[in-house]
Amino acid sequence: MLTRRLMLHATGCGLVAAGLPSAVFAAAETDKRLVVIILRGAMDGLSAAPAYGDPDFERARNGLALPPPGQAGGVLKLDAMFGLHPNLVGLKSLYDAGEMTVVHACATPYRDRSHFDGQNLLENGSENPNGLETGWLNRALAQIPGTGKPLGVALDSHMPLVLRGPAPVTSWAPSLLPSPDYDTVQRVAMLYGETDPVLARDFALAQGANSVAAGTGAAGYQAFVQLMTAAARFLSTPDGERIAMVDIGGWDTHVNQAGAFSPLSTNLRTLDHGIAALRQGLGPIWRDTVVIAVSEFGRTVAMNGTQGTDHGTGSAVFLAGGAIRGGQVVADWPGLKPANLYQNRDLRPTTDFRSIATGVLRDHMGLRANQLAAVFPSSAPIHPKDGLIRA
């Protein structure tokens, strides 16, 4: 049995119905679709989208650099500078078809290294953790004309912050008992770290070896693909939702990051197949769809002592969909020389994620400047990125 929960944040009311959407409502006043995928745990953008053409790449990533394009297990070439991890074959096909763009050296305004604060800021859309109690995606929904029916859906067992707010939204998840969620695992890790260093070390090793963080392993793969398939069903209903949000955890790769069956490799394959499932499920609606896959921050450039990476800053954002002006890598590349790194350890961010999000909301969802200011309130002007959406 599948359950669907209608969350009306403003009133606190709920409506439970079985199955996927079947009730008849008036159609929404937009045919555009937007899917936001949050990659919880801090994805290593230099592994997902290697800057193999940077002359300092192999030295800086000593032990983590993939072979160059053309070699066994090598990078999938995008251009003379950038490529994709070999497990992102589907995204490479979308790139070649002009339906995928990589935005590199990208970050939110957050510059510390707490998952909880970083994710909170990513979702609330302000300049500070806990700066707002509502999410930027809900505030975007509030700017879209409609009939009062929810236009947003979270494919999750709870309502994430990014979709909380006054606009009516819904959530859906399979009624199976889930694995421990990412935040729970990380809180246990923090507790062990504060009380028992030996247990903390063993717990970290177990996370790397057994992929206990949500989103990795066979069960995580099947769950994410199922959620993306369900997202397609919601969004392809003529009178259904127009914006969907999906989570995938397990990107906190402190241990044993490299390798064909590492948590990172498994998660990249999962992300790739999930986006393919969404595309297949949407059918012709894919041409009016944008997918944003973003993490709270990136990871260190250099490998740590346990063959992984630690919390960093700049990362890569993936944009996919038939509405994307794809086949391009958008990057004001800072370089990987030691002097060019942020705090001597991280990929220096040169693009604000909010410029990507506002560019998509303006050119794809049709929001005007005053509406964008309500979605992402800021003390400094945010300039929407041009050229992301097909003309």
C-alpha cells in the first residue's frame, strides 16, 4: 500500500489518501516542471565532474584522480577541461543531446563545514543558517498562479525545510520502514565523537565499509529510483504538481572514497539512473522540465588519511532536462594551485548557487524580479545566471 499525505503548512491540516494522484482539480497555470534533488552529505564535485584538463588536477587530487578520457575507467570527456565520472553515463548522454549542463565551483553563501547548518541554509535560501523558517522552493511556489491546489510535492517521509511555508504542498513516500536517515546517522556519529574516540573511529569505518548512510547500496538505489519514478507520475498528471523535491543521502565520503564500489561511485550511479527514470516517466513532458541536483557544500581537494575527503566548500551543480540549454560547462574556474584554493584546502567557489536558482526560476518558471527577491531575500543583489534555459 502506498500513502500520500497532503501537508497544508499554513493551517496545519492534513489529508491522507491512498495511491498516487487521481482527484480532479483545475489545471495549474503553468506547464513548466521543476525537480530539485538535494544531495545530502556534501558531494565531491571534483570527482563527479573532474577538471582533468587543469594542469594541477592530478597533483592536487593525488590518489583520487581518475584516469583521463580514453583510458580504462577514465573520465567521460565533456570538453578540453571538464568531464564526468564514468558512472554518469546517462548524464553524459543528456549532455551530448544538449539537455545537461554542469555548473562548477558553485556554493551557497555558507562558508563553514557543518552539514546541519549547510543544509539549513541551502534550503531556507537566506544568507545564514536558520535565517528563515520557510524554504525557498515554497516561496517560489507562492509566486506561481494556481487554484489553491498544491503545486509542490516532496518525495519524502517528512516535509523538508525547502518546501515548508505558506504555499500548500504535499508529500509522498512508500509505506515501507525506511533505513536510518542521514541526519540520524550523523547525530550518532557526533555523539560518539564527543564521548568515545575509539567507537567514533569504528563507526566511521563501518559507514565507509557498509554504506550505512542513507542513499547508498542496493536498497538506496532502488528507493531513489522508485522516488524519481513517483515524481514523474506526480508531475505528468495534467492537473498535478509542477515542482518536486527529492533527497539522496550518503555523500559524506570521509573514508574509502575511490573505487568502483565505493559509496561515492554507488551514489553517482544511483543519481544517474534516477534521473533516467524521471526522464522516462515524464515522456514528452521532459521537454518542459528542469532538474537541479545540488549539495550543501563540496569536499576538500586533497585526500585525507583514510582515503577519503573532508568537508569543503565549492562543488558542482547538475542541471538537466529538455528545457535546459545544455551541452555546456558553466565555470569561472579558479584553478587548483595551492594559492588558488579556499583556505588552502577547498575548491574556491566563484558562482553563487542562488544565481543558478534564480536564473532557472526567472527563465523557466517565469518569475519576475520582485518575485525573485521574495524567494531569495539578500543584503546584496543576486544576479540571475543567463543562458541556462533554452530560448
